[in-house]
Amino acid sequence: MKTPITRALAEQALAIQLQTIPAKVVSIAKQCVLDWFGVTLAGGSEKLTASLASVLEAQGGNPGATIVGRSVKLPSINAALLNGTASHAIDYDDVSFSIPGHASAPVLSAVLALGEEINATGAQVLEAFIAGYEVSCRVGALVAPGHYMMGFHATSTVGAFGATAACGKLLGLTSEQLSHAFGIAATRAAGLKASFGTSCKPLQCGNAASTGVLAASLAKHGFDGPVDVLEHRLGFAATHSDRTNVDAALGNPALVRDFSELPSEGSGQDGYHLLFNLFKFHAACYETHATIECALNISRQIGDKPGIVKSVRLLANRHCDDICNIQQPGTAFESKFSMRLAAAFGLSGIQTADPGSFSVENATDPDIVALRERISVELVDDVSVSVNFMTVELEDGRVFHASHDSSIPASDIAEQGDRVEQKFMALARPALGEETARRVASETLQFEKHPSIRELLILLSI
């Protein structure tokens, strides 16, 4: 690959200016911030987050950045690591099929920690976040689909570049310095899908965030790295994928329905991947969301005339077998990666928007298990990863059908904002209380107007 894409992405990121970004994109970015606040507060109470907090708090250091949901502060690199892990701990953070993975968590975890430490304004942080988000998606497009299909956890590997871009922009790096920072980040970009279902999956997200703060800070202080790390014959793309797609990486964003196929350049969408951002409204792996929506659709069709389920047939892409087809989940985390259990939850009326629903108790409930065992998953090649087809047959002979495509972004951004706020309130209320949670939601809507993000982040400490 001869195209100097490392430098090109650095220049693109640094050229982004908040005042020229379409209002629709800015609105979605603020929704991402509010969503991150909610899932990070909820993830902060997880056992894995507490374990990491114990280790990092014992290390001490300059108290420069807030730990969401805690009373302590840590140096920005460690704060990014801890908050980044918390933000992905319950697997409820937003996603982008361009990566494919969780777009906002690594970038926001990095830029909020660094932004607080250097006392950045809300406008500076929001601008940097948008730049970092776009870089994540463009690096994802560069190495798709081979990177993810080979077993790399793109949220962490690709997210490290987005976090670095955001922090580099916040620190005022030149394109040469940011190219060095990308080279530094590439040496730390790591993450494996083999870790899914364990504490290491969210830890990898935190690692990407901390890499962003470290790489940009080192470059600011003259540390060097390979400035051609994306295009080098032994660089990131060549060693982490079986092909590269420069046109998709540098061109206009496109709707991605199946990240197991080669991405294409889109028709425009104002040139921002953020317009294809997908928020999660079910607290499970995003590849189970089409399953849940199919089950909810059929439940509505059945209405007030319930019957005994005889069988459920679910058609899904073969790739899902590597991600969300755990047959007999026995832990809370495993239950988030089981299409069979997701279908059983949806058909049983279990509230999948509540993270607490994905518990050992529900996963092993005899009635739920009995229903789960009547659900068969058929893996095929001619269905997109984002699409599921479901057929439910009842004992009385009635048959119901449903399908759902989870890759389609919301068309009504205001309505989406209302849903994100409702989700945030449900997640934040237990930790912050009603009054403070509502204040955070209100202040986040005016995020770019804050003269210092410290004023807002202090509300998220407990």
C-alpha cells in the first residue's frame, strides 16, 4: 500500500472544526456523551471495575481526572483505563458497524480524562471526540473485513487510533506529531475476540483509551514512532488484515449492513460516520438485538392470546457463531452473548433494556431454560450479519414470522435523543439520584457551551 494514509487521517482529524460540523452531527455527538455517562456509571459498579479500581487507586499519582461513579481522581492515563473499562463493562455502549465495534467508549474515555486534566472547554472536547470517532471508523474501514474476521477486537485495536486522534487534537499536535502518535498507538493496539465473555473484553476497551492519552502525550513531548504505520509493508494494516481498502477509509461513509464483507464508499451523508452511529437499547451484545426485536415483534403479534411455544427457528449469519451463539449461558456476562437466550427473554417479556435482567438467575430460570431449549439457531451465508429472521410456532398451530435489520440508524434524531436520555436516567438514577441525574442530562445538552468540562464531570463523582 503506497497511499500515505497515516498522514492523511492525521490531517483529516486536525482539520475538523466544530463550527463547520452539521448540527445533526453535533446533536448525535452529545447523545454519545450522555450515553457514555450512563453506561459508565452503571459499569462502575461491576465487580471487574472494582478490581481494576483497587489496583489503580493503590498506584496513586496526580489526581487529574474524575473516575465516574467514584470519589477519587487519577492521572489521566489511568483514569482513561478505568473509565474506559467501566464504559464497556456491561456491554451497553453504542456501536458502529464501520469499525465494527463500540465507537464512542475508547474515544470519550480518553478525551474526557485528558480534557479534564488540561482544563479543556466543552467545545474543545466535543470537537476532539468527533475527530477521534471519525478516525476510528476510517481505520476500521481500512482493515475491514479481515481484521475483525481474523479475531481482533476492533473496539480496542481500531479504537486506540481514534482515542489517539482525539487526544492529539486536544493537545494541539501538528499532523507530523499526530502521525508519530499513531505510530506509538499501533505498538499498543491490542485486543482479541477470544476474550469475549470475560473481564478482558471491557479491559481491552480501557486499554485503547489509555493508549490514546499516552500516545498523544508522548508525541507532544517529542517521542517518535513510525509515521507510516498504517501503510508500511510491516505496519498495522498489513499485519492485522488480509487486505486493505484505502478508498473506503478516505472516502465518504457508507451504511454497513454486513461487516463480514468488503466495505464500500458511500454517497456522502455529509462525510461523517457519526450519522451511522447505533445506540443500544437492549443491554446485550449488539448482534443479539435483531433477535430481540424479532421476538418483541412476534410477542406483539400474539397480543392478548398467548399460547405455549412449540418451536422457534432463528436464521442468522454464520459469523454470529463466533460472537453471540453461546448455547447454554450460565453467567451474567455469557447471557449477553446468546441469541437463544435473547429470543427467550424477548418472548417472555423480560425487560432487556435493564442490565439487571442479564443475570445468573434469569439465565438459569427453569422456565426460561425450557423455552431456550425449544429455540434453534440456523446459521446461513445469505443473511447479513445485521439481519435476523424468526419463525415461532405455538402448540395450538398458530405460526408467526418476523425479521429485523439492526444496522439502520435512526431517522428522527430528536426522538433518538429522548430514548438516549431515558436510558441515561434509568442507568444514572441509582448512582446519582433523580435531581443530579437530570442536571447532568440537561448540562450535557449544552456540552459545547461549558467553559470547562470540570464543572460537569464533578457531578459524576460520588
